[in-house]
Amino acid sequence: MGPIDLRSIKSPVSEELQQFEGFFRESMKSRVALLDRITYYIVKRKGKQIRPLFVFLTAKLFGNPAAKTYRAAALVELLHTATLVHDDVVDDSFERRGFFSINALWKNKVAVLVGDYLLSRGLLIALDDGDYDLLQIMSKAVKAMSEGELLQMEKARRLDIKEEVYFDIIRQKTASLIAAACSAGAASVIDNVEEIEEIRKCGEDIGMAFQIKDDLFDYGEDNVGKPRGIDIREKKMTLPLIYTLEQSDSSTRSRIINTVKRHNKNKKRVNELIDLVKTTGGMDYAREQMEQYKKSAHDRLQNFPDNEARKSLKDLINFVTERTK
């Protein structure tokens, strides 16, 4: 089987995604020229649109995407973009996906205000049409994302993170948004609470697998070339490292923690640590965990209607866990 093509995954909803581009642009319009210039820049540098794709495919899984589906996708994208803009300020990051970040071009104050604007636009899209269910789904996700980030920052100070805390962090930080995209897509066409909850759990499993895959990249997973070591530099305790710590004796553990705390910019020490993670089986263990979440997502999908949207969702699960960047 060849690599999964994103275009074929999108095919059941390609028309809807095309129309959504215009809808999304309109949803960001403002009377302030500076703001319009920035939102135009945001639209121009949009990534693969994975989250709107989840919204439209889950809507198609249960029926036909409706006007509410477009609002659900816009809400997901607006809130996601708002958090990215704010993240770049928090991380002092001047680049995202090869483009300058908003704060790099227009300074932090502007970036924070733009993030706030996008957040409020999202809330108003839901309120204008009385989509309180969508508002609830997305507000829960934003709350979880903030808590996950803060929990990660708190743990980075002490490096006392256990496996269950790591899973808790990524469930909140990453999986909550993909879960919200799936449940919002379903809620835009059906009102069966059990089915909406089941597809939310499926989205959560996908999000967990997606994040573990991301963490593996830091250690040179697959064909991404050299290990990045970015997580180590940022003192992020990810699953391969947590597993390695748990398997190590006390002197090795002290050296690992010392490297992450005090020598995280020393290339030789970081590369030593990456090699240790590989030889201890940290990457293999993380890969196993990712495969379990992936299998759980596939199993949940089996309970839903067998149609082209379900096939695309299955392919999308494979795509996010087999990607090479």
C-alpha cells in the first residue's frame, strides 16, 4: 500500500472544504484595516486544514453537512488559530510553518489582541445562530487546552512527571481540540447525545495518537532525518523520555534530569540522551502506545455507518500517525 494521499481523504467533502475557505475568510472580516491585513495573512498561511476536515467528515458520516457544519468548522478554526497566535507570543516564537508569526511581524500586543479578536469572533458565530451546543463543545476544549498547557509548564519546572500525568497533559492540550472537531461536526447534523459522545471519544483517541507521533519526531522518528531535540531544549517530558527515566537506575536518572535541566542546549549531552532513549526502548514503547490509541479509534469507527466518510476518517487516522512531518 502506497502513502496515504490527503487529497483522496478530502474527496467526500472536497466541495464543502472549498466553500468553507470563503466562509472562513468572511468570518474573520472586521472594520479595522490592520486587523483585516493580519487575518488575510493568517488565511494565506493556513496549513493542511486537518481540523475542518474532521468537522466535515464527521458531519458526512451522520448525514449531509448543513449551514451549521460550516459554523462548527469556522468555530474550530477560529479558536484553534487564536490559541496558535497566543502560543507564539508565550513561546517567543518568530516562525510558524515556515512563515513569520504574527508577533514577529506586528509585535506581541497586536498578536494578543488578534488572538482575543479571533476568540470572540468564534463565540459570536455560535451565538448569532443560537448554536449553544457548539459553543459548549468548543468552550470545554479551550478550557482543557489552557489547563493542559499550564499543567505541562508546572511539571517542566520540577520534571517529576509520571506517565499518567503525561497522558493527562496531551489529552487536554492536543486531543481535546480534535475531539471537539469530531463532536462539533456530528452535533451540526444530529442530536443523538450518545453518538456525539462516541465520536468525541474517537477524536480523542486520534488526538492522543497524533501527539505521541509528534513526540517521536523529536527523537528522529522515521524519515524526518536528524533528531530535533526541541522538546529536550524546552524541558518537555514526553513519553519516550518518561519511559526511559522509569527504566533507569538512580545515577542514570540523575544524569538524565541534569541534562534536561542544566545542559539542554549542549548538543553532545542532548544527543547522548537521544541515543539512551532509543537503546532503552523509549521510542518502541511510545510507538506501541500510539498504535493502541490508533486501534481504539479504528474500533470505535466500526460502530458508525459504513460510507465514504467513514473510509476517509479511517484513512485520516492512518495519515496523522504515519506522517513524516
